[in-house]
Amino acid sequence: MQTYQQIGGFMRTYQQIEAEFVQYEAEVAALKQRMAALKERRKDMRREACNRALPEIVERMTAAGITLEQVRIALAAAKPAVPVVDKYRNPETGDTHSGRGHCPGWLTKETKKDPRYWNPEWVAKDAAKKAAKEAAKEAAKEAAMRNKTNSSGASVADEAQASNNAAQTPSGEVQASNDAPHHSTVNALNPLSQSSAVGAA
């Protein structure tokens, strides 16, 4: 059975850990705030450096007769080439091959089907490519569903507005239009009304 001293020591240790935890949380929050400020400052300084260098670059391009098309070609050529990962790998020697063209002796129809001869780097790259493709497909499907939901919601709103407008139409106008032919027919069949009309003429 624990004594009061043991319980008291445990509580003191717990309180110390809790105090350190609170202190570290405050330090982490301060560091995050500082990092956010530094990111904004770095973005501003980079923008300012570009604005300062741009006039000089334009002046030199104009003096040398360099066109924007030439700059685009040079930038495209300066892009690093995407490394090609071979699909197959010899597990004994470590040699790799794409599987196209003339294949070495260790790469046969049987070894191409053997997972041991598949290059792990190519397998990982292929899996990431398939995952990205599936994610894009799911995102497109969700966007289509959202658009469909929004359009159906707009249709329901339009129908509700039309019903509301019909309900707000004055009933007297409808009644008057319905009663007009009835009154004219009665007057036409009533000889007293006809005689009074003739006398008035």
C-alpha cells in the first residue's frame, strides 16, 4: 500500500512534468509565430530582390538583342533531366535494365514475371503514379457531384420561388377574369337589360 509520502512525491513529479509541458507548448507556439514572420519576410525580400534585378536584366537583354523566345528555349534546356528508373533489376549482380530493346541474358520472359527481378525503385514510382491518378479521379468525381448538387439545389429554389409568386397573386384578379364571361352572358339573355339599353339610346 502506498504511503502519503509516495503519493505526494508522485504528485510533485506529475506537476513538474505538467509545468514543463505547458512551458514547451508556449515555446513551440512562439517558434511557430516566429517562423511565420520569417517566411513572410523572406517572401518580401525575394520579391524586392527580383524587382531590383529585373530592370538590369531587361537592359542587358535589349542591348544584346536577346528575345523572349530565346530565353524560353534557354530555360527549357537548363531544366534538369528527369532520371529514368529501369523496371528490372538483377538481384544477384544489381544490374538494371528497362526491358526494352536488346535484353541481357538474365532478363528473359520468365524473369520479367518474377517479382524478384522487379526494381524496387520502379515499383515504388509506379505505385505513386497510380495513387496520384486515382486521387485525381476521385477529386474529379467529387467535383462533379458537388456541381450536380448545386445545380439541383438551384432548380428546387427556382421552383419554390415560382410557387411563392403564384401564391402571392391577388385572388380578386383571377375571380374577376373568371366572372366576366358569366356577366356578359346573363346580360345578353336578359330582355329587361336589353330594353333599358335601347331606351337609353
